[in-house]
Amino acid sequence: MPPGHISGPLRTAPVVACFLNPGFDDADAAMSVDPDDRRALFEQMGGESPFPLRFPGWARWYLPRVGRVALPPERLATTVATFNVCAYASRTPGASRSA
């Protein structure tokens, strides 16, 4: 499963947050096994889908970073996209989503 460089509706989002590396952890590895999860992850690469809050680890990472925009999580998922400037799979603790 390739790491994504886009998460959320990049094409239409009025707010785009840029980061360096999406990281990669055991939860990401588990997602790559489920066909529905894989489909949702690949849809992110098109830049038109809402941020995938259905993935608990992604929601835990995303909401603290973009939650300062005073909107409910479901609205944030359609309003704020993330763009990873250098998307590569890294298990380095400083580069992970949990950092």
C-alpha cells in the first residue's frame, strides 16, 4: 500500500495543511489487508474525497492539527485537506503520524 500524498478534498478545500511525511505504522499495515480500507485509501489520492475519519488512527492525528478551525469533525473532513510534500512509508518515530 503506497503512502498517500493527499488526504481530504484537495481540489476543493479552502484550507490545505502541508506536512512532510504521513508516516507508517502497524494500523496502516492492517488497513492494507481490508479491500474496503484499500479502496478508501486509494480514493484519497484523487484529492476529491473527504478526509477518512473512519480510520481511528488518522482521526487521532488529524483532528488535533486541524481542529482549531471551529467546525464539527464531519465538516472538517470536507473543508481541510492535507498534502504530504514527501510521501514515503517511514517507521521512524519522529516521522510517524503519531509524532
